[in-house]
Amino acid sequence: MKKRLLQIGIAVVILLVIGLVALTLSLDRIVKTGVETVGPQVAKVEVKLAGVSLSFFSGKGEIKGLVVGNPEGYKTESAIKVGGVSVVVKPSTVFSDKILVESINVSGPEVTFEGGLTGNNLKKILANIDSSLGGGSGGTNTTQTSSTKLQVNDLMITGGKINVAVPGLAKTTTVPLPAIHLTDLGKDSDGITAADLSKRIIGAILENSTKAVGSVLGDLGKGVTETATSLGKGAAQSAEKVTKGIGDLFKKKN
């Protein structure tokens, strides 16, 4: 009898393990499908993931090969590329109305800032998300109806770079993306939606990219003026016009 009970117990444990493994695999597919389906609906750009790996047991996960495309009208390959994102979630909250995310670490993102007289790609994506959340005309607010919310205690973006593609520059310039650190998102409320979180992240990236691009354009204008001054008065006057044009371009974009 004891042997029979032991066999039944072992069988139950094996079935539970198989079930949890299957659940983890399902979560991977659910997250990947969700990001690639809801992301484009909210941001109005293509969003792709190479893969998702989540452990139900530890709550740790990794998102690989995230690519956020550009809005219509922009020519660069993408707006954001990220090789890997590590996530730590409190397992007991995975199926609750408010999922507790202990940390999100985004390492080495590649941001492309493409701008023109009417704006830039990052600002357009942010406007699209805001519209989807109901903050602009035509917003459907569909993402706000989801019962699942998030609390993100710690979010870090480090080691990134910005490819600056601005009209007037002879070629794309690359500058470092300053580190971004966000904390306690959704802590003092019922939580935030995935779209809200995306808005916070894109907004922070846009803010830091704008400062970095402003510095690039400022240095460019200064360099042009100094070089032209050494060549004579006429060249200096022409350089002043170029510098002013670059400054005006940047102001209009932002």
C-alpha cells in the first residue's frame, strides 16, 4: 500500500513539473505574441522580438532582440534596438491584477534619432502612444481597459548609444545615451498598464536623446564658425547662417 502511494505521489509530482514547464513555455509565447500584437496597435510602429525566456519558478526572465520600428515617413532602419532585457518578477503576482516587477535592466540599447522640420521619430512614437491612451485626438483608450496592471520598482537603461540622423549633417553621428533610472512606477496606485510603462520609457529616452542631440548640433555649429573665421570675414558670415539654420532646425523639431 505504501509503495502504491509512493508511486502515485511521484506521478503527481512529475505531472506538476510537466505542467509548470508547459506553463512557462506558454508564458513565453503569450508575452512574445502580446508584445508583437499590442505594441504596434499602441505605438503605430512595427515591434518585433527575437525571443522571450521566462521562469515561473524564479520569476527571472530575458527578452531578446527587441526592435521598435519607425513611424511612416522616416527612412532609418529602426527607432530602437535592444539586444537583451533582463526582468525579475515576483512569481506569486504573475496571475494577479497587479504584477510586481522587481527590476528591468535594459543593456546597450541603440537609439536612432531621426529629425526634420516637423519633428522627430521618437516624438512621433510618443505621440502615438499618448493618442492610444486617450491623451490625443482619435485615441481609443483600449489599453486602459485591461485589468492587469504593473508595478515596476526599478528600471535601468545603461550602455546605450544614439545615432543622430539630422538633415544638414553630412553623415550619421553617434553619441552616448545617458543612463536612465526610473523607480516606483505604479507603486502608489493600482498600477500602470504596459502602454503607460512604454510611454514613460520612450519619454525618458526622448528627453535624454534631445539633450544629447542638442549638444551635437551646438558643437557642430561652433566648429563650423571657428573654422570659417580662420578663412576670412565672408566665410565667417556664411558659417553664421549655417549655424543659425541648424539651431532653428533643432528648435522647430523639438
